[in-house]
Amino acid sequence: MTDVKIGVLAVQGDFAEHIDRLHEMGIEAGEVRLPAQLDDIDGLIIPGGESTTITRLLDIYDLREPIRALGDAGLPIWGTCAGAIVLAKTASDLDRPNLGLMDIDVRRNAFGRQVDSFEEDLAVEAFGPPAFHAVFIRAPLIDRAGAAVDVLARLPDGGIVAVRQGSLLATSFHPELTPDPRFHRLLADLAAERRRGRRSRGAAAAGG
Ligand code: GLN
């Protein structure tokens, strides 16, 4: 049992699958729809769905600025598919601003429309073998990753589909739809690290 709480942005998209996966792993997880629900989390997932809808709802629910500020302050955040689009610096064909937290440029629907879903076994060096079986659904491609961004996985043709920038993660695919827990584990580990850091800072501030 990991002593962290992960919030899953639950305004649209497949947040329930992420929450189920985290619960299966024994990790506390809850829906985030209100700014106050960001207060006690150690990590956040922005799920797949429709990035135009999610960015619109971020404004309606007053979540854009609090999430951006938390990401800036080091809260581990992982965006899957539409979530990766929301985290990116720039995204093609997006009708409103995204969070711009990660130094990546993404191309929405880079593989075509709905029919263009596919699966691929990805070698993820940070995890080691076996390959990560990845499901892509109307996925974005990461066209550019800045100097501070580590590329975690590429398609066989070299296209970037998973990246990490400090405590921020983005994947073009949907690890919540396959049984492999390694990306969820990575986020939980980053969340645990942050929680420990905050506790020791809190103890130092309290003179303990
Ligand atoms: N095509 C969607 C978008 O652009 C993302 C699809 C997904 O999250 N599965 O937002």
C-alpha cells in the first residue's frame, strides 16, 4: 500500500479507468472536479478524452490556474492522450489555451480519425523489459521535446509517444486500458517522493 493520494481530473474522459487501476494497485485515488479537491493530493492524472472539451471545462470549473500553479510548484502530473495535449506548450488545432506546463509540442489526431486506433509494443528503457503494450486512440504525436524533457518511448518510426520533464509525464497512449501498471507506479513513486519532501520541509519549518 502506497501512502499517497492521487487525484484524477474528472471533468470528461476516461477518468474512471484510471481510478480503478490505482485502486487495484492499492493506491488511494479520487476524482477532482473542484479546486478544493486539489488540496490534499500528491499527484494528478489528466485522462484521455477530448482535449477541446477538457480545456473548456478547466475554465468552467476554475481549475486551470490552480492546476497550472501546482504543476509549476512540482506536483507530479501525468497526462494520457488528451491529457498530454492539455499539458503541452503548444497543441495543433486546439481552440483555447492549454496548461503549457511541459516543453513539448503535440500534434492532435496525428494518426488520423477514430478509425486510426492501433496498438504497439514499446521498449521503455526506464522500465526495462518487457516491452510496454500501448493502446493508441486518436492519439497525438509529440513533435518536439525541449532540452529539459526526457523521451521515454518512441514508435518504431521514431515518433515520440512518452516523455518526462521532472515530475511531469505525458503519454500519447492509454496505460489505464491495459494491465501493465508501470506508468501508474512511476507516477505513484513521484508522488511519494514529493510527499516525503513536503513532510520533511514541514517538520523543519516546525522545528522538528
Ligand atoms: N483526439 C483526442 C484529442 O485531440 C484525444 C483522444 C484520446 O484522448 N483518446 O483531444
